[in-house]
Amino acid sequence: MYLSERYPDPAIRILDESFAKLVLALAKVERISSDCRWAEGPVWMGDHHCLLWSDVPSNRILRWDERTGQTSVFREPSNYANGNTRDLQGRLITCEHLGRRVTRTEYDGTITVLADTFNAKPLNSPNDVVVSSDGAVWFTDPPFGIAGYYQGEKAQQEIPEATYRLAPKTGVLQVVDATVQGPNGLAFSPDEKTLYVVQSRSAPRTLVAFDVAPDGTLSGKRDFIDAEAGTPDGFRVDIEGNLWCGWGMGTAELDGVRIFNPKGQAIGHIALPERCANLTFGGTHRNRLFMASSTSVYSLFVNTQGATVASHF
């Protein structure tokens, strides 16, 4: 369902002229699915022409079919799944609150546990996940999913919150950072020399940046974006290094997606009727932005492409 009948769509706001080249005058924001409690963790499955995302409190993963436009249940229960991505072989990688684990869905549908403990103690509630070009799985592990019974099961936190890297060949799980307060969404710059992480327990929220060494070691932590009244959660990066960030929960005019250039300057905003939690690029040419936003999922064709490692699937 289109939210506006006008071209160009008034929901697309240019905050800096550099954003104009990234938008299409004849593209509109569309609501493609609704009836969620809290939509999160979208991932594009190009070989199946579909989008998957988590409806966390409803304990399910949903599937939208690009060819039919229909939404169906992909997995229920989902162990209160949150973030999703794909590995280099196209397999689904999922963060689960209830299982307090990160899993991989094999080609035959069976599930392999990639990580559920660190130093013999259970993880908190893995939140968001990305895969780097060497096959390493990176994920954040705040305690949000064990804080109550809405997005998981209330449980004791046994280890500090942290950001992890699961080595591709050895399977060794390593803490790469334990300083970010409430680590949430994460993504790499296109050259993978920078890792961005949302710090969701600071006031205001910030996006911090790290330098990434070839062995996965992080250094040079610095504040990259001060969200001020915004509430960034999940985000993705395009091929030019711009950050497309889920935004909102302050006032209504903040709801949607805020776009920042590689220098951290806000250049654009996509207004939505509700807060956007997370997003991904998809479609045949990776030029369709899918936005998981509270109760609904929206899409918008843009004049750039996502820079995700597994985006060729």
C-alpha cells in the first residue's frame, strides 16, 4: 500500500543536497506488511525472492514473497528471534533471545548452534549480527531479551554485555569489545576497515566507530554520531559508505530512517508513520530498502545499493 499518491514522495526529506542523488523522484514509500508487535532483523533472501524478518514479541519469523506480495509465517516459535543475516554460503544466521544463542539454518532446515556460551556461562540475548567477507560472524549481546517476558524469558545476566566475533575456521568465540553500553545494531563500512556499533544505553544514544585490523582486532574507538533526540537501533551501509539508520521514538517527526554520510553528517530522512527498528537492502539489484518498523514493514526503491557481504544472493 502506498502511503502517498504524490511524486516525489513528501516522506523523503533532503537534509543535504548530497542526498538528492540517492533518491528516485518516481519512487514511493510502500507498506508491504503489517500486524506485527515489534518488527526487527530483516534479511533479504534473493534466491527465494523473499524477505524474512522477526516479530520478536510474537515469537515468530515472517516471510514476505516478492512475487505474490503475500506474508506468511516462516518459523514459529522462533525462540524470540531478533537480528538475522546470511553467511557467505547463503545460510540464515539468527540471534535468539530465548535460546540465548546465535544459530545457523542449514539448507535442509536443521538448525546448528554457533554460539550460546562464553567462558562456560550463557550468553545474554544476542541482538544483531553481521558476517564479514572472511566468514566471521559478528554479533552484539546486550541483556535486553532477558530483562522481562515480552521479548524472551526473564533470566539472570551472568556475563557482561559485549560484542563478539566468531572465527570462521576455528569457531573460537572472542570478545572484541566490552566498552559499548548496550551494544545493539552493528555494520561494517564497505571496505570493512571500520565497524560501527549502536550504543543504546548512553544518553543520548550514539553510534561508535572502531578501526578493524585484518585479524578482527578492534582499536581507535570513537563517537561517530550523536543521535540527540533520535533512537538508532539497527542500520545498514550502502556502497558509498552512507549509513541508513532506523530512527524514532522521540517525537513523531523523528520516526523513520535517518541517513548519514561517511563523515557522520545527517543528509536525509525517510519519514514513516512509526519508529523504524532495523532495515536492509534487497531486491534484484540491492536497491530496495526494506524497513522493519514497529508494527509494519515498509519498502522504498533508492538510487544506491546495499554494501552487505551476502548481498549477491
